[in-house]
Amino acid sequence: MNKKQKKVLIRIIAAAVMMIVLLPIPLEEKSILRFLLFLIPYFTIGYDILRKAFKGIKNKQVFDENFLMAVATIGAMALGEYTEGVAVMLFYQIGELFQSYAVGKSRRNISALMDIRPDFANVMLDGKLTQIDPDEVEVGSEIIVQPGEKIPIDGIVVNGVSTLDTAALTGESVPRSAKPSDEVISGCINMSGVLTIKTTKEFGESTASKILDLVENASSKKSKPENFISKFARIYTPVVCYLAVALAVLPPVIRAIVGMNPLWSQWIYRALTFLVISCPCALVISIPLTFFAGIGGASREGVLVKGSNYLDLLSKAKIAVMDKTGTLTEGVFKVTKLVPVDISAEKLLEITAMAEVYSNHPISKSLKDSYNRPIDTSRVTDVEEISGQGIRATVDGAIVYAGNEKLMSSIGVNILNVTEPGTVIHVVVDDKYEGYILISDQLKATSKSAIAAMKKAGISQTVMLTGDSKNVADIVSGELGIDKTFSELLPADKVEKVEELLELKEAKEQLIFVGDGINDAPVLSRADVGIAMGALGSDAAIEAADIVLMDDDPMKIAKAIGISKKCMRIVYENIYFAIGVKVLCLLLGAIGIANMWYAIFADVGVMVLAVLNAIRALRVRNV
């Protein structure tokens, strides 16, 4: 509990004690002395509400909960209902304290994530280790991170071996190893050895800065329920104020016209009760708080949501489209088979690795890793990368083609039929087919259970997109239980497939696309909700996606859907409960059945219950 909350609690206790002392004192019901005595607890508990109401009137922003509370309680005190006047203010402050505590609890969850912000960076200056502001570290500088310190800036380890705690980023407690040549990102905690890191980014462009910016700005993107409540409150509050005036004036005037006792005090009391009941605190506070709590709880689990609108959309997701490589598979390719025709297996691998020497594609990397020898680039010339098909290059004067069936078909070469699962690289040297290399990508351990969990979470159709051959795609999708598969796709084809699926789906259904965030930015942007998975350190993912899963576990997809559904369920529970109770109590208040104590429950009681319900959105561990 912070200082402000403690002060409010002290005022609540002081006012409550004064009320307990004053109630038994035998004074006339509406005597001046009784009035003056009850003003003490009234101003003790309500002076800040009165001040806010006055400021609202002064700034021409009259109709808010402070105005309603001020008018209702001042009116009650003026009518001699001193106990009710103080009680309304007292219980309203109790409700505000509950709300403040709930917001603080949500903020503490996000604050845990905010702990990734580094305070300093260690650099060597004049032979001494000196702490400087991370903003002052230039790209390419060497920084030193000691055990227990946060990595301040993204970079590459040049010296030292250690383990890193990434829990604040991923929600997972399993540490990751770090050794020379490994990429490391800001926000991780160095747990054991001393690391020397060569920075690859400025602090403002580092992963920690981007994540912090993402979370801090999440509240700017409102969901439909939040926008509805905001518009509702702007119209609803002045309307009920006018209705309260009508309730206070019209019945007595009509009674006076027909010759009856106008009963002014009775109808004014009903109008004041009506005002307290009508206060929209429960809705105005609990709905944004639920989303805030949901986003905070999700961030603790390594699920970063860029706005409450995406939680709303994700809860309605029915179609899940996923990229295969890096999402459902490890994305770590290994050469598993060499099938030469008229040359040796070693020569086949050498020629292919040399042809792929300049490519950064994961397939090319796996070929070079398998060859595992220095490549003399002077032997390679005229390299041409053919998008979605392969490579053409001149190696030792011979023209080499290395790629898939499409490439072989385009140059008119007959190839061996391959039935084994995996990525096949066919090799042609000077128009002669020399064999193929099989490269395999292993499925992630949790991919099958993740697909089942998604279906359990409400996904009715799962779709896999891949550039692999139909044979490989069918084997993978069959093993995982995926409903529909599109194979042999170029990067642009994936966008077209998502466009087709978007046109075929029903209006209320939402389509999500899950990719690794590195080369899937166009598709992530086109889907109703783009989810980048395994985005730890990926700028493209953080920029393009609506939701970012900070590790590469596909089970987090179902968890994100579960979090969104729980959050939206709580939102609608609060809306229906708050509106239902208020409508009932307003009717009872208007006809004189509900008194100020009913009003206190309808306002403060409902707000406290709604806030307590909203706090449940923080608990997402077992969703």
C-alpha cells in the first residue's frame, strides 16, 4: 500500500470512528449541533471529492462521479440526513481505495516487466571499469556485464561464458546459455560468468526499449467495450442528472397543482438517492481495469499485447493460420542425407555449399555448417538468388543450379523422385543432374499438443502455410492434426492465401496468423490479429505483430487465446452485473422503495464487487 492509499485509509478509519462515537449521542435529529458535529467526519472523508467536483464545474467538465457524489451528499446533509450523507461519502472512498489497490496490483505486474530497463552500462575507460548511461554507448562498443547485472544493450558475446535469466521477457524460468559469438539481448540478467559484449544497436533501438515502449503504449488502443463505456458514460451521466432534477421537481409541482401536499423533502431525497445509484463508477473503473489487469498478467507470462482491442479480437478467433518453419518446427535445418549420382557425396556437398556461400537463408546456412570448411570465395562468381526456388552460381567455371523441383523444372532437368520428408536441394552442374541433398527440420516438442490446445480454446480451423513440397507439408500436417495445408508457397503467396481465407470467413470470426516474425511481416500485418512467436530479439516481430510471444513455444498461442477469453468474460460479467443492479435500484429509488443505503450498495457495493472481479484477470498462470 502506497502513501496515498495509507492516507485515504487513515481518513476512512477516522471518519468511521467519529460516526460510531456520534451516533449514540442523544441530540435532536436536525439540530444545529448535530449538523455541525456530523460536518467533521463529512469533511474528513469527503473534502477531496468536493474539491474535484468544484474543479470540474470550474473547468466546464461537470458531469462526473465526483459531481454526483457531491450533489447527493450535500443534498442529504441539507435535508437533515446526516448519517446517510457521511455514509455515502465514506463508502464511496472505500470503493475508491479498492480501485486504487487493484490498479496498483496490476501496475506491479507490469512493473516487474519494467525491471528489464537497465540503469547503467559498464565500459572500460582509462583501464577502469566505469558505469555510464546506456544512452551514451555507441554501436560497436564493448560493454562488460557482471554476474547479477542486466544486459543493457543488444549485442554479441565476444568473451566469457554464462547463463542468462530471461524470465522477465519470456515468463519462463529455464535459463539460457551464452558463449562467444552468441547474440544476447537487453533485459536479460547475467547469472554467473562475466561477459564482454560488443553492442549491435543503440540503447533506444534495443529489445528492452522496444518492449517497454510497447507495454507503456498498450492502453492507447481501446477495445470495443471500452469505447462503448466511454461513450455511454458521456451520455448517461448528464441524462441521469436531468432525470434526478425532474424527479425532484415535477412530482411535487404536479401534487401542488392538484391540491395535494407537494412533499418537497421526500421527492428531493428520492432524487438524491437516484443520483447516488446512477453513478457509473463500476463500469467506468472496472472495464478498463480488467483489460489493464489482463495485459499486465499476460506480460508476466511473456505474452505482450499491444492494446486491449487485440485482446477483444483474439477472444473471437476461429481460424488460426501458421507458418511452418520456426513456428511449428525448430527452424534449425540439418543435412540428413546426401544422394549423389556420378560424383562423390563430399563433392556434391562442397559444390552446393560453395554455390550457397553468399546466402543467409537457413537452408544455405545448414549446408555451409555441414560442409564445415573455409570456402574460397574467389572460386564462386555470378551468383543469382532465384526467389522461392534456389541459387544459380558459377563454381570453378561450371554453372551450378541448386534448388527445389520448381527450379529444376524451369531449366528442363529430370530429377530423382524423393518421397522422404524434408527439404530437398537438387543439384545440377553444367546441365547435368548430380543428385540431391536432404535437409530436415524437426518438429517442436509441443507443436502437436499446441494444435490440440488451440482447438480446445475455440479455434475451429487450423491452417499451415509453407514453402516446402506438398509431400513434406502433408506429412507434417498429418502428424500435428492440422485441418488444412498450403504448400510450395512463395512469400507473396502466403499473403494471397490469408486474403482468400479472410474473404471466406464469417464477419464475426477473427483470423489470426502466427509466424516467427522475421520474414512474415506482410502476413502479420494483414491478418485480423498478427502473432509473432519466438520474437526474443526480433525487431521485425515487435514492429509488425499485434501480439508478441517472447519465446518459441507454440503452447503460448493457446495461452494467449485463453487469456483473452478470460479477460473478455470478466468484462461482460461486470457490464451485465453493474447495469442490471443499477437499473433495478434506479426503478426502486424512483418509486420510493430504495433509500440511500440501497443507493450505497448500488454504487459502492457494485463497484467493489466489479473491481474484485476485474482483479481476477491478473491470474493467468493456469489459463
